Amino acid sequence: MTAQTARPAPPATTAPTSRERAGRLFQRHGALIVLCALLAAGTFAFDSFTTPANLGNIATASSFLAIIAIGMTFVIVSGGIDLSVGSLFALGGVLAAYGSRHGTLAALALPVAVCGLFGLVQGVIIARTRMAPFIVTLAGLLGARGLMLSLTDEGATTYLVEDEAFAAIGQGTLAGVGHPFLVMLVILAAAAVLLQRTGFGQNVYAIGGNEDAAALMGVPVTRIKIMVYLMSGLLAGLAGALNAARLSSGVTILGIGLELDVIAAVVIGGTLLTGGAGGLGGTIAGALLLGVIQNLINQIPGLSSSFQQVVSGVFLAAVVITHRILSGVRHGTT
Amino acid sequence: MPVTAPVLETDGVLKAFPGVTALDRVSFALGQGEVHALVGENGAGKSTLIKVLTGVYRPDAGQVRYRGEPVAFGSPLEAQRAGITTIYQEVNLVPQMSVARNLFLGREPRGRLGLIDFTAMRERASRVLHGYGIRSDVRRPLGSLGLGAQQMVALARAIEADAQVVIMDEPTSSLQPREVDRLFAAIADLKAQGRSVVYVSHRLEELYRVCDRVTVLRDGRRVHTGPLAELERLRLVSLMLGRDPDQVRTEGLTRFGGRRRPHAAPVLRAGGLRREHVLDGVSLAVRPGEIVGLGGLLGSGRSETAKAIAGALPLDSGRVEVDGEPVPAGSVDAAIRAGISLLPEDRKAEGIVPGLSVRENIVLAALPRLARAGIVSEADVDRVVAAFMRRLRIKAAGPGQRAGELSGGNQQKVLLARWLAMDPKVLLLDEPTRGIDVGAKAEVQALIDELAAGGLAVLLISSDLEELVEGSERVVVLRDGAVAGELSGPDVTEEKIMAAIAGENDD
Amino acid sequence: EPTAATPGSSGSQARQQVATPSGPAGAGCTIQRYGTAAFDLKTAVVGFSQSEKEANPFRIAETQSIKDEAARLGIANLKTTNAQSQFSKQISDVQQLIAQGAQLLVIAPLNSDGWEPVLQQAAARKVPIITIDRKINARHCSDYLTFIGSDFVEQGRRAADQMIKALGGRGKVAILLGAPGNNVTTERTQGFKEQIAAKAPDIEITFEQTGEFAREKGQQVTEQLIQSNPDIDGIYAENDEMALGAVTALKGAGKKPGDVKIVSIDGTRGAVQGIVDGWLYAVVESNPRFGALAFETAQKFLDGEAVPEKVVIADREYDAANAADSLGQAY
Amino acid sequence: MTETVPARGALDRARAVAWLQEYGVYAAVVALFAFNAVFTPHFLAADNFRTQLVQVAPIVIVSLGMALVIGTEGIDLSVGSVMALTASVVALYLGYGALPAIAMALLAGALVGAAGGALVAVVGVQPIVATLALLVGVRGLANVFLPQLREFTNPTLVALGSEAVAGVPIVVAVAAALVAAVAFLVRRTTFGRQLVAIGGNRAASRLSGLPVRRVLLAVYVLSGVLAAVAGVLATSRLQASDPTSLGLFMELSAITAVVVGGTPLSGGRVRVLGTVMGALLMQLLQATLIKHDLPQSWTQMAQAVIILAAVYAARERR
Ligand SMILES: Nc1ncnc2c1ncn2[C@@H]1O[C@H](COP(=O)(O)OP(=O)(O)OP(=O)(O)O)[C@@H](O)[C@H]1O
Ligand SMILES: Nc1ncnc2c1ncn2[C@@H]1O[C@H](COP(=O)(O)OP(=O)(O)OP(=O)(O)O)[C@@H](O)[C@H]1O
Ligand SMILES: [Mg+2]
Ligand SMILES: [Mg+2]
């Protein structure tokens, strides 16, 4: 009998083909690869592209999207989705500016608390009632924006950041790198550990992979889900606050449609909307990628505003198609 | 054997679902250190009882007691914390996650700063799994393992979490004989350590091998509890079926009729089926009216072979012919039109459409035939559905019940109906009786026999050697995706098949 | 400055306490005070940041006039960007223009607040900023050079005057608001209400709903309006598109021209035509042709002349009297 | 199966739940209607009903397509942009007369649908991403074709948007006809049944020989065409082609209507009438808040609440 007991697992799965390896590679680092390619292309095509100033701008500007995308990655890996982040981003900004009258702490605490609470409530509804995240957070999108408008009498009032220290968080730079980007890196580091090296992270993957199985395996599904949406709301609020600090005012017209950009970033980053797979590295690359694309499109002279949209649309399609074709082997088309 | 104070017991537990009372005031007691068999036909309520015991469902009435204390587990998690682990009927792990992560989910080994120590996790995982005969790389996604391998992982997971009570709902339904032996060894250990096991299975001989006592459920009611040894096999069956023993005796256990040796030209010819790493030039032929068995180990590629023939698995090379006509490769539709039907192995993922009614599930494939100009004729549908629900004795609240709510066995029957409605020339059955009770099993086997007698060519994949032997005129044995031998007539015996699988007869 | 009183800058007054310690608001700004090194417009890199897609008459005319004027003056190196109505993008756009070495920035801001990052970078390089059609709440002559545009509050007042005239000082009026959270909306509303309250207390504003500056929304809201308030006498639309939407709605409800008096702001050709046809009572112009004035001002500045904090452009008014013959000038 | 007495309680609860799942939306519509009848002046008037129906018609039509897509466990974010595209296409081809223009518009819708369908069915891109790309790109395209709003006076087109036959506005009539058609498609045709099965279990449908790709492709094309129809009607009502703002955020309204109407996003089920009711509910809500002159912020928060309530009532129990 030992003859078969010792039988190694069929090669199919142990020795991946070169195509599979390419797929796996692209799945993990596709966004990064494209990003590098574009940076190279940009450097080659436009001399005003790879200047420290320009790259610095891109980095700082992308940080906010990236921070939100980190939260979104947790949500999507858990098999959900969060459409409310755009509105929470705006709400967070307004609250931060408002709070800044009462000092730095208030400026940070208020938005994080309120948006966190918002995420929490959404999480509770999703986890307890098993309603579709898409629809719950769609309601959240409307609700949060409504709340933001009513706080600013229909968007007419723009609170300004009164607190220098707080403004500095958003505006200062360290070794030429904007604070927001640094904050983003810190959050990224923490989030990466949380997702990859803790039981919480494992549970998030498990739920996204097969919720019922996870439940039967003893994963505290409800609690994990709630926490995931809590995080997402919290980070969206924080990003809003940072942005308010940067703009030193609580602009009310921000974040419309932002959720779609964030989702795009996560997906370009190689995280599957079906849940259970993906990671943060790709997400960040995806966020930066969007920033770079926008910047490159601007570099192209005489491109009409409408055409710019067409180009970004085509580009998004191109990325996901390449993605799909290269990594298709892994989550079989058959 | 004397039963010590019950570890886990239910008292008059009642659980109703829309249209059916799954558990009707069932009282059940599991003794300390005993292996307790839970048997019954499909839909008898076994899985439901288990789900009540482990906090998946709350009973509508009645009480669950653990170590004498009334308990109401809110979730499997609570049950596990209390020391009750479960292997559910369908493999319930996370396919995308690695084998190791699945094995340790919830109790990952920690390293510095309480962070997960993956190296340690991998080592322990491969060590543990070796014990269960899984040699494959533990970093691979679980989903890339065959069903059987996955089931072994689930077993390992449940047993390793040193629990007081281990509940197994049809653990062997996708296991190979060798793996079954390992499982029983593990159960013996548990028992030796004074832990208790609830064991659900439709394979009677297994029950007699490991179980001390048995509880029989029928239509949600408890009809018998007692020591198993004293209960003769036919009596047990008659209890499950609610028929009297003599009737059962006359009818026998497996329902395969005598051997036929049809000589007509093969209706199905598959030649040189090849797919990198999975199939390595499998060839076989089936004559009309012939049942050809397909034997082999887990991952030997039997399902792959079947899928390839049915056009559901793209091939690197190879051809399939029906009545001498080549079937365009890689197209399920073409295969079906050529008269090939495949009853897939994984009922849950590839068979049933849980949200749709039994009715819709049965006619799913046949819809185009039941429609004129793309418009479905409800009358015809009703006719077909009624006919098959009667013929296969499908137990459901009605044609309108959601297929997802049916018990495993009845779901299998629904799928069989779906394919018979296509009146195919070639029927590929991948584990058709997996997870089906004796009654239904006999029915299904009889049905297969009848179909073959009716001139249908049948390819039968089964891990149940008894079934293979009794059912098939010829058996083709696969090893590592290639034909390792073919047995026919008198050579079709369990021993010879095992030998072929083991590769002891090739030099 | 009048706009300082807007709700929009309830904060910005507070801001002036912290931000602008001294310096008379209206005082002109010279290149010396601004600290910019003189350069030649023709050879300079000039950046223009448009806020919305060039997909409505106003934006099209605005961008066009900038481009035309630049071409006329032989400014070779004009870089233009479009923020597609996303404020964050506009910030990035302008920062990118600065990074590309823009020496003069002409900005059509999407929003008046939140320009800090741009202002800092521009100030660091002493790049003069001219904002057109909407102002930036910031320090004159250190943050930005000047604001060229209309006074939206004033536009609101003038619309109110027209409405008062149209209704003879009494009646029920509905407001079709612009997009929420937009300074233009805020200020045009405020001016209108102030004026009505002051001049014609008998005019009652019974209804205000947003039409988001879009024709379809204007139509839909008006359809609801004339259902629930059949007795409405006048409609004040905060831009022409909504007004024309309202007209379609009124037509659909079988009203005759003039049954409901409509006053709107912008002065697009369609609206002026509406006056000619008798559907609109009057239109207050908001002139998008900033090109000439913008570069003229820039040149003055480079020539060392003092440039005022704001150059309010004279907006005309169209009504039954002049509509027909001024149809040509409308954009 | 045995049905013993103690089971009754459970069963009754189950029935109540089932009823709520089935008719919750209808109840909500009735309730809101009643509220308005009492508290909203001039509500019970033929003109008012006409207004509401005319305004809801395009949303209903788009939602029909959305419902089909969602039935296959997909989603179509491109519908709003498709409406914009049709607006500009109509304007471009109006020179050849109304009918050719409309034909071209529908064709354009079909093409965008086909693009989305191909991405999803053939390439295997996830629906939300595939159609997201279209959402961005197609609106841009619409503006490239027609940079700015253009008015038209073509009598046929204007009539389409403003005339009525036998007191029923053409727009509403068209919507009603399409509802009937789609309902029939889902209930009675092979296509409809297969669509739902694919949404319910893709793998099983494949192994049962269903033409998965073809069905998916067809569904997205249908969604595109329906969006195009809505675009044409909205345009004809506006008497102007406005590619910039026509159909903005329509995808969200449509999805809301579908889901509020009781169609689960998880696919495997399509509720046509429910979808209509969902659209009607959101329309009535909007109207109520506008008629009572409540600010935008209220509207949005109220919508949020209604959506949650409706979906909660209709959610799948387990
Ligand atoms: N979630 C559910 N909803 C409705 N009915 C259900 C549900 N689960 C089980 N049932 C019904 O309850 C009865 C008992 O089902 P159960 O799965 O316990 O049977 P079983 O003994 O495990 O059958 P098998 O041997 O096939 O697994 C069956 O009639 C089944 O249709
Ligand atoms: N023990 C295992 N270790 C690793 N991979 C396995 C194992 N079992 C199955 N597989 C994977 O599954 C594929 C075929 O398994 P499959 O289940 O089809 O074989 P089978 O002969 O049908 O066995 P069964 O039907 O009893 O599961 C193999 O190619 C391999 O990729
Ligand atoms: Mg069971
Ligand atoms: Mg198999």
C-alpha cells in the first residue's frame, strides 16, 4: 500500500506551468508592473513628468484615495463592498474643519468617530440582517451625503480650518514627502500586518472565501464583518480629515463618485470582487496608478476634456482585460 | 456495552421548515467514550439533528443538554468552544485559502508579538496531514485538491481540535477505502481517549466496523436506539425503510441485476484524452446496454475523464465519438446534443441550482425541448416533472419547493431526473450514490440497471467498490490520469480492482 | 468686499482675523509687492485650469475666449487642464501646471475654498494667479493676484429687481436652485432673497428646490411644482438651463407664454431666444468671455501697474426690449 | 413529510415573512400614496398621476434591463452613460429624420451592451468593473460626439415625448409595453428561465449545456437597448439632447429600484413587477419631498431609510 500512500500530489497543482506562474505574478503584481511601465513611458515621453515636484504631487494627491482603498480592500476581501466611502470622505472633511475650532484633537477625533460610527452601523446591518452590502452602503452613500449637506445648510457653509497644528498635518512635508503620504504608509504597514499576520486577517479571508464554511469553522462572522465596515468608514473619515487639513477647509463638493475610483484602485490592484483573495500592496499600486494616469493624460496636449474621459475608460478596460487574460489560468475560465 | 452518563443529549427536540417537520420531538443521547451511529433515509433528519446539536439551528421546541447542563449554542463557534466539533456532510472549508490555513483557521500558531507564525504553521500542517495521507504541498489552495483530499483535511481539522465530542456527517462519502481505514484508526484513538463520536453514514458495513450504538431516524422521528452489534443488518435496514425485514431480504441490498454481456458496437468511444498534469491519454469504450465502472484513487482523474467526455474540460488532445460520429471537443452543448449526459460529482457546486424550484431544476437542461419558438410550454414541463418525481420517488413538499432545501439524496435524484429528461444515449455517473441512503441507493442502482437494460450506455464512477463490482460488466482502472488496467467478467472483483489501483499487477 | 457677507464665508471672515492682519482690501497690487520677476507673456508658460467639462455654453465660451485671446496675443505656451467637476482633480491639475513651470495661472475655480496647497506652491514660486468667474477666498496680492468675474450676489439682486418688476411687487415665487454646495448657488440665492425682502415684502418665496443647473432637473422639478403650487406667479432659475427646462415643463402643462414669469441668469442664446418668444421675462447676463480682460490685466501687472483685488465685469441684462437685437451677442 | 401541530407557529411566521417578501414594496407604495392623498394638496389629480408616471417611465425602463442583469448575478453601471450616448447619437442623426435617428440610438445602446457583455461573458471580467470602465468612457464618448446640449424641434421626436394616445402619454405607454414584454420574457421563455438559472448557479448551468455566454451577452445587450430606449424618451421629453447631464447617476436609481423591488443582488431571481413598484416608490418619495419643499439633504436621508426598510422587509431569511 505504501506505494500509493507515498504518491505525490498530481503535478497539476505542485508544478505550475510558466503561463500559470505569469498569471500568478500578474495577479499579485500586475498593478505594480503597469505602474512601472507607465512611469518609464512618462519619463520617456514628457520631460516635465519625472520631476520631484510632479511625482511629489502625485504621491500626496493619491494618498487620500489610497487610505480609503486600504479600508475598501478589507471590505472586498471579506466579500463585501462599501459605496459609502465617497460621502464619508466629504463628511469627514466637513467635520474635521468644524472640529478644528476646538483644537487639533477635536479636528481628528470628530470625523473619525462619526464616520467610524457610520461604518459600524452599516456593518451591524449587513452582518446581522444579511442584507446585501451593496445596497446597505448605497443607502449609506445617500445618508452620509444628506447628513453632510444638512450640517452645512445644503452645502452653502464651508467651515475653514482654524487650527494651525491640524493644518500642518495635511500640508507639511518631511524630507520632501508630503505628510499625507507618510500617514498613508504608516496605515498601510499596520493594515498589512493586520491582514496578513493576525487571526483577524485570516478570518477576513475565510469569510470572503466561503462565508457559510467560515461560520461552520467557528469564525465569528458577524463580529469580523462589523469590524471590516467599521475600519472602512473610519479610514474614509480619516482621509477626509487629512484632506481638509491639506485644503484647510471643509469643502462640501468633494467625494462624489469617489467610491468608484476606490473600487477601481482595489480591483486594478488584483483583489477580486468575489472576495477571499487579494492584498494591500496591489491596492496601493492601483491607487498610485490612477493618479499617474490622470497626470499623464494632462501631459498630452490638446486632449479635449471629453476625450480624457474616453481615454481613462479605455485604460481601465485595458488593465482589467490584461489582468483577466494573464491571470485567467488561475481561477479557471472553464 | 454499558453507557455512562450522556455527554450530549437532546430531549424532545422539534425543528420544522416550511412544508416539512425535519425533527419531530427527537430525543437522543450520546454516551461518554462511545461511537454512536445516526442512520436514516435521505431526509430523515440526521443533518438537521446535528445542526441543532451544534447551534446552527435553534430547535422550535425541546432541549439540548451538554454534560447534563441545558445549553443553547448560538453558533458553531460556541459549540466548538464548549468542545463539540463537527465535520459537516458537504465539505465546508475555504477553497481559496491554503490547506494549512484551512487546517489551523481560528487556532493559528503564534510567534513573536502574537503574530501568526506561518513557518511553524506549515510544518505542523504537513506533519498532521501526513498522518492522514495528504502529501500535497500545504501552501496550495485547498480548492485544488480533490474532494476526497479536502474531506480528509476537514477530518484532520475537526479531530486535531482536541474536542470532547466529534460529530461526523457522512465523512466517508468521498473517501477511498485506504482513507476510510485511516479515519477509523483516528476514531479508535478518540474512543481510547474517552471522547465521544456521532457517526452518520449510509454505508452499513462501516457502521458495524466502528459504532457501539445506533439511533435510527425516519421522517424526522426516532424509531430505534440500541447497541448495534445485537442489531442484524437486515433489521436495521428495515427500520430505516419502515418495511418489514422479509420484504427487504427478498429484494436484496444492492439492486443490480445479473451481468449482461452486450456485443453491439460501442456507442461511446473516447480515445487518447490528454490534458497537462491531469489526464494522460485515457481511452475507453462503452457499448449500449453496458455499465462500465471507472475505478481509481482520489485524483486519479476519474472525474476529469468524465468531464472531458462531457465536453466540460478543455483537452490538449483526444477525441470522443458517439455512434462513430466525432463529438466536437470542449463543448458541453455539443456533447449533450450527441446524447452524452454527465451527473457531476459535486452536487452542491455543479449540480443543483439551490434557489430554483425542484421543477425548474428538473427541466433545466431539457427546456429547449419543452419550448416552441423559445416559449416554454408549462403543460409539457408539468408532465415531465410529475413523471420523474414519481418515477424517482423524489421527496419534496412539492414541485415548487426550493431544491436547496432538499436533503442530499433527494437533490441527487433531482439531478438524475434532469438528465433522464434528456433521454441520453450515454450516461456518465460520477459518484451517483454518494451520500444516498440505502433505500434511495438501491432505487438509484435499480434505475441504473434498468436504464442499461433499456440500451443506455453507462459509465459509472464510484468509490464504493461493492457498487463497482456488483454494478459493472467491465471496470477501467485509472492511476495518475492514465488507464492502469481493465477488468471484465469474472475478473471484476474487489481484490483485483484494489490490485490494479495499487499497480501490483503491472510489470 | 461684498461677498464677505455670504454664508460661504461666515468662516472666511473668521479667517481674515487669523490670516490678513493688515492691508486695505481694495489696494492695488504691483509686481513689486507680489515679488514676481517680470517676464514676457508671449514666451512664458501660461496655465489655464478649467473647472467643468466644456459641455455647456458658458464653459465653452470661457475656454474658447482664453484660447483665442492667447492665440491673438501670440502666447505660444498655453497649457490647459480640465477638472471634470472634481475639485480634488482641479487641485492636482493646477499643481501639475505649476510643476510644469507655469509663470502665470488663470484659474476658473470649481470652489472658492480649499485652495491652500495650490496657493502655497504658487506663492513659493511667486506665480501670479488670476481667478475668473469664481473667486478664491484668500489673501489678495500674496495668495492671488486678482479676481475677474461677476458679483453673483449682485446678479441675484438684479434678478430680484426684474422679478419685482415682472410681478408688480406682489405674488408667489419659486426658486430653482443650482447645484448644492456651490458658491454660485449660494450667492445667487442670497442676493435674490435679500433684495426681495428689502424691496418687495409682498412677494412670497413659496418653494425652492435644486435643479442642479441641469435642464432635465429643472423640467422635472417644475413639473412637480406646478402640480402642487398651481398658483405660482414667478420662477427664478439660477441658470438658463433650468429656466429652459421650466419652459418645457410649462409648455407640457399647457401654459401660455407669460402665464408664469421666469427670470434667470447667464444669458445663453437659448435663453435670450426664450425672451423673444415670450417665455422668459428677463435674463441677467453672466459673461464668460474672460480672455481679453484676463491677459490685459496680466499685462498691466507685468508692466508694473497696480492691479485691483477684483475686477467686476459689467453684466448686461436682456429683456423684451433688447432681446431681439442683442440675440447676436448672446453666447 | 409529517406536519405535526406544534410546527404551525413556525409555519405561520414563515407565511407572514413570505408575504412581506412578496408584497412589501406594494404595501409601501400604497402607504406613501395614502399619505400624499391626505397631506399633499392637489395630489389626487389626473395631471399629477400623469406627471409622476411620465417622470418614472425612463427609470422603469432602465430598471427592467438592470433587473435582468442582476438576475444573472451581474450589474450594469453603464446605463446612465448609454442614455447620454443615445442623446448625442439622436442629435447627430436627426438630420435623416426621427426614425433613423432613434434606430441609430438603439443600435448604439446595443453596441455598448455588447461591449459590456463581451467583457463579462467572453473575457470574464467582473461585471461591476467592466461596466465601470464603460460608465466613464461612454459618457466621454457621448460628449465627443456632441460637445454640448442641442435643442431640436423635430415634430415626431417632440410628439414622442409630449403627446398622449387615449389620455396615456406615449412615454408611459412604451414603458408599460416594455414591462409586459420583459415580464413575459422572464416567465415564459427559455431565455428567461436560463437567465435565472445562470444567476443561480453558473457552473451547474454550464454542465447542463446552457449557452451561458450567449445568454449573458444577450442580457447585457438587452440592458443596453433598454437604456437606449429610456435615453431616447428622456431626450424627446426634454426636447433637447443633453449628453452632459442626461442619465447622471441613473445606474444607482435603477439598481435601487430593482433591489427595493425585491430582486436579490445575489442573482437567480428576477422580479419584474416588483422592480416597477420599486421605481414607483422612489419616484413617489422624491415627489413627496419636493412637493413639501423639503431640502435636498432630507431627500437623500429619506431615500436611505426607505431603501433600507424595503430591502430589510424583502431580504432572504435563513
Ligand atoms: N434549510 C432547510 N429548509 C427547508 N427544509 C429543510 C432545510 N434543511 C433540511 N430540510 C428538510 O428537512 C428534512 C431533513 O433534512 P436532513 O438534511 O436533515 O436529512 P438527512 O437525514 O441529513 O438526509 P441525507 O441523508 O440526504 O443527508 C428534509 O426533508 C429536508 O428537505
Ligand atoms: N490527494 C490529492 N492531492 C492533491 N491533489 C489532488 C488530490 N486529489 C485530487 N487532487 C486534484 O484533483 C484532480 C482530480 O481529482 P478528482 O477528484 O477528479 O479525481 P477522481 O479520480 O475523480 O477522485 P474523486 O472523484 O474520488 O475525487 C487532480 O488532478 C488533482 O489536481
Ligand atoms: Mg444529511
Ligand atoms: Mg472525482
